[in-house]
Amino acid sequence: MTTNGFLFGTVGSPLSTARKPGGTVGGILRLNELKLSTLELAWVQSVRIGDATCATIKATAAEVNMPLSVHAPYYINLNAQTKELLKGGMDRLLAAARAGYKAGATDIIFHPGSYMAEDPAKVYPIARRRLAEVVDQLKDEKVYVTLRPETMGKSAMLGTLEETIQLSRDIDGVLPCIDFAHLHARRGDGSFNSYAEFQAALKLVAAGLGPRGLAALHIHLSGIEYGPKGEKKHLPLKEADLKYKELFKALIDLGAGGRILCESPLMEDDALLMQKTYRAFARKKTD
């Protein structure tokens, strides 16, 4: 059940998750206690999970009505330069999608890779073809998930907002994961940090993907430290310059909806701050 358009949660189980039952099941239960509403399973190193555990995760999430997504391992590159590196990355993405589907996740988030010092215009068709092959394989296996390439925080990385929108236009079963902290950090100059810029980005999504684009957003959010080459590390909201309140205003004004997942080091504390702030702005909009 959405509140004013968005569900709020964390990427990975909350820091305050009890030791028993612990893990993802404990994380789901803890988020529910905190009155947060969604979880992204952080399988960022590898996918090592059995069918029985997936079934337990799925049942627990269903019991408390909590939508799940999965963050696939970091080591994926749609522009990999060797067959071995490409196969390894694609196998990781496929494994995350298969296990995530068994665990009840609807969306699989992944880092699309690097330009490898090549022209982005030449990299894009390679990435598109390889991602389409993964989507086709999952469809053949009846693994029904949405693959979400994430917008990236360094200029050397494949993953501009425009690229993730275009991949979503070109391939059925793909939608963006928009990390607004990454977009703020990407240019390294402190830009992309105003209501006007956030609104323009959301309008770009709407223009490219239609009503479904804004209605089913999957957003990553945190503070961020950056330098001339882009992202350095995630920060708590109050220790960073990201104007997340302006972002919330833009989301509300454009009637957007979906999920907002906190990647701050403070995890659930900042997720609760996001939810409280967003709801306050949403109430003002309707008063």
C-alpha cells in the first residue's frame, strides 16, 4: 500500500535488525516494525541463496505486504571486453534475477558497466544487444522480473539518465533505477541539485516512457561525497549537500509514484527521515 505515491525502505536489512531471525527475513520484519514499506535485497557481492531460503523470504514479505527488489552483484559490465568477463557478469545478473524471482522480488537493479574509455555512442548498441539477450533468456525461463539499469555516479561509467531511459524504450522488461545522488555527483561540479533540474529529469522520464515511467519509479537516495570525477562515497543526508527536499517537491508536483530506497550509511534512520519529510510535503500539497 503506497503512502502519497511512494513506499520507503532500505537497500539491505536495517542496522537495527535483530540477530534472530536475522538476515533478510529479520530485515523485512524490522522494516515492518518501523513502518517502512519496502526492501531491496543487497546481493552486491554474490548470489548464494538456496530455494528454501528464497521461499521463506517470499512468504515473510507476503505476510506483511512488503514489495521486494534485488541489487545484483556489482561485477557486471554490459561493455566487458573479453568473453570471460562478459559471461561472468551476465551469469551474475541471471543468477540475481532467478533467485530474486523465487524470493518474490519484482525488480532487479544492476550497475550497467563502464565505457572502458570508448565513445559512449559506440558502447550503447553493444550494451543494448547484450541486455536484450539477458531479458530474452529470462522470458524463456519464465522468470518475470523487471531489470533496472542504475544511473551511475561517475562520468566514466555507462549509466546516464538518458541511457537508462533509452534502454527502457528499446527493451521490453527494462526500466531505470534512478539514483539521484549519483546524478548529482556524476558531473563533479555540484550541479543537478535543484527543483528545476529534478523536475526536468522527471519530465524526461515521462516523455521517454509515458505514464508508466513516473508511476513506477525505483529511486535510490542518500547523501553523497564527490570530486571532479564524480562519486566517492555515500553519506548521511544531513552531512551532504543533496537538496532532497527539492526532489520530493518535484516528485509530488508531477504526481510520481513507486519506491524510494535509502542507501545512506544510517540506513533506516535516514529512510524514516525521508518518509517523514516526503509525507509532510505531500500533506501541504493536498491541504
